[in-house]
Amino acid sequence: MTQVSLLLEPAVALFYTQIAESMGIPLEQVLSDALFKLAGELSLEALKKEGG
């Protein structure tokens, strides 16, 4: 895996930190999952436009 660093606005960091704490998982996992889901959604949108 590749490690990256992100700069987040304080409100965004707080939001994802609260999610991580409520789920009992690390903040890094919440951010990774959120980015993975977004990438999938963007890929689907790109495929729709390409075929459309």
C-alpha cells in the first residue's frame, strides 16, 4: 500500500474523527473507506458519460 498525507479543514477532521470514534475504528480507515467509495462513484459516473 502507499501511504499519503492529507490536510483537512478542522471541521472535516472533527466530522470524520467522530465517525471513527463512534464506529470504534481508526480515523485512517474511515478516510480510506470514504475515498474508496468516492472513487467508485466517480468511476461509475465516468462510465455513464462515456457510454452515453
